[in-house]
Amino acid sequence: MKKNSVLAWSIVVALGGFLFGFDTAVISGAEKSIQQYWSLSVFEHGLTISIALIGTILGSLLGSRPSDHFGRKNTLYLVAFAYLVSSIGTALADNWHVFLIFRFLGGLGVGTSSVTAPIYISEVSPADRRGRLVGLFQFNVVLGILISYLSNYLIAQGGESSWRWMLGVQAAPSLLFMILIRFIPESPRWLVLKKGASEKALEILRIINPLNCERELKSIENSKLTQTPDTDSSLFSKQYKTPVILAVLFAFFNQASGINAIIYYAPRIFEMAGLGAHSSLLSTVGIGAINFAFTLIAINFIDKIGRRVLMLIGSIGLIASLFLVAVTFSSGQFSGFAIPFYMMVFIAFFAFSQGAVIWVFISEIFPNQVRAKGQTLGSSTHWIMAALIAFCFPYLAEKLGGAVTFYFFGSMMVLQLFFVWRYMPETKGKSLEQIETNVILH
């Protein structure tokens, strides 16, 4: 029962990932209708798509502040509220500027969620199950993407105002998330490190790790004692150089693969490859399904073969699939489903590697005292890159063509393969305190 309690907490918090994925991808089905509804220029259209990402960047940059000050649990309440208000507001907006404000608020929720939810799950998870449990967050992200694609496809049959329903249906899971947060405890590591509430933390640790709860509490308290006030406040002090570099590069390469451009603009990419509008929208459902299936497979392997092995396998697959897309665009010989097929191979390898690993790896490589700040650094790097690529992709695809664009993404994955092979440490099966001592600060 106690083992299942940790799983239940993780599932509740991972619902924030579902909303993260849904909010991120739902715009792909509505963006053309929104452009026509308000007669948006190219710049206004680009701003409409990327405004949520701007909010996401701000949310991820500021995410460590409420997470450290108010606690992980209370911050998740704020996230749920942002999702709820954003979904209702965008669905009802009758003014473009009002629409932008509500999309921006949803972005704040996504950014803060990408900091707080992985931290919370990593801090309540036993070491031997942490990869799978934090992986639930990413699993729910891709489930949210898949459901948003399916939802868009079904709702699109409903006429010219269907885009409002596409955006509004998110209110239901947002409300459910807000209700369920009430039933999870606060992170024991936050209670010890920020509140000095060791007794309360011990009660929670007894549920998480009944055999070694007192030893784990002592380990957490010791990690607090080893930090001076100065190093506690500065993420960029010399002793944290290794996790800072790892988090920034890992997040950079995640988006340099082109994943968010593909998620946001999948229907347009498929139309560039010669598919009709209806087939393009349906093909995005295939992308969502493959993303979901291979994330599920990765979660089952991440604690067995490790984070690094998944990344090595994935990097090779990403290089091959991206270059195949580029070569096909370059040849000009589109065989109908060649590019969609290669894109689905790309999604499979991405989900099996970067997709499943990123939030696990970044949430566990930083020491307890700076974990929220470290997660903020990794998450904000990820979202700044996502915003840049999503904003630039339509221009690059139009001016440079699909071939050059995808050759660039493939070249970035060659660099990622070198980074993983040469610099990425393995963290599977180690407690957060062991990673701090043996892997990062050794």
C-alpha cells in the first residue's frame, strides 16, 4: 500500500505533465482558424503561436522561486489555476489581445510545471524507481499531446468555431488536477531544507522508504550541513559547474533536434511533403501515438539499462531519420508517405531517448540545496530554444527549404551523440545524495 502511495502521488503530479503536453500541442489544430478569424499578418500569427512559449520561458525562469518559497505542493496549485483560467479564457476570447494574454498565462503554467513537477516526483521517489516515476511526467506530456491531436481531429468536424472547443476542453482536466493536488504531501526534502521540519519529513519518508527512512533523513540533513550560505545562494559557484554544464547542453540539444517545430507545425510539414490538409491532420495523430508508445517503452527501460544507454541509442536513430528527411526534401521526389514515415521514426527515437530522459536527468543531477534553481536553468534553456525554433521554423522552411532545415537538425544530433558518449554520467540506481557526492561534486 505504501509503495502504491508514492505511485499515486507521482500520477497526480504527472497530470501537470498531461496539461503541459495538451496545452503545448493543441494550438497546432487551431492555428490556421485563429489566423483567419482575426485576419492576422505573418508576424501576428507567429506571435500568436509563440506567445505561450514566451510565457513558458518566464514561468520556467521564475519557477524555482515559488517552488522554494511556498513549497512544491502550493506551487502546483498555482500551475493548475493557470491552466484552468487559460483554457476558459482562450475559448471565450473575442479580442485578439485578450486571447494573447490567456495563451501567455497558459505558458506560465507550462513553464512552472516543467520546473516543479519533476522536482517533486524526484524528491519523493525511491532511488531504484526514480527514473520510471519521474518518467511518468514525460509520459503524461506525450499523452497530453496525443489526446490534443485526437481531440483536434474530432472537434475539427464541428464547424468554424470548433477552434474554441479545441482550446476550451482543457478546463476539465485542469479542474481535476487542482482537486487531486489536495491529496498529496509536501516534498520531504523541501520540508527539511527550507523549513527544518524533520519530524514531518520523517512521516512522509516512512511511506516512501520504510526500511531506511531514518538513514535517508540523516542523509538529507547532512547534505544541508555541507552547504554554506554562500554556495546555497549561488547556482553558478565553481562547485556546481558540472551539473550546470550538463543541464544547459542537455536542454539545448533537446530542442536543437527540431522536436517542438515538428510538434507545432506537423500538419504544415506534411503539406510541404505533398499530403492534403485532411491527411496531414490525421498524420499528426500517428505522430502522437508513436510518441506515446515509445515513451512508455523507454519508461520501462530507464531504470534497467540507464539514462546514458537510452541517449546513445536515440542519438543514432535521430541522426539517421533527420538526414533521411533532409535527403528526401533535397531530391524533390516525394512518394506521398516517405517524409511522414521518416518523421515517425524520428519521433520514436526521440521519445525513447531525449523525450523520456530529459526531465529525469535534470531533476536528479543538482544537489538538494540548488535543485529548484538547477531545474529552472535546464527548463528555461529548453524553453528559450523551443521559442526560438518555433518562431524561426516557418521562415527557415520557406526561405531555405525543408532540406537545409532538416540537415541543420541532423547536424545538431551528431554533436549530441558526441556529448552523450564523452560527457554524460550514468545516474540510475543512485540516491539523490549519492549522485551529489559521487557523480557531480566528486
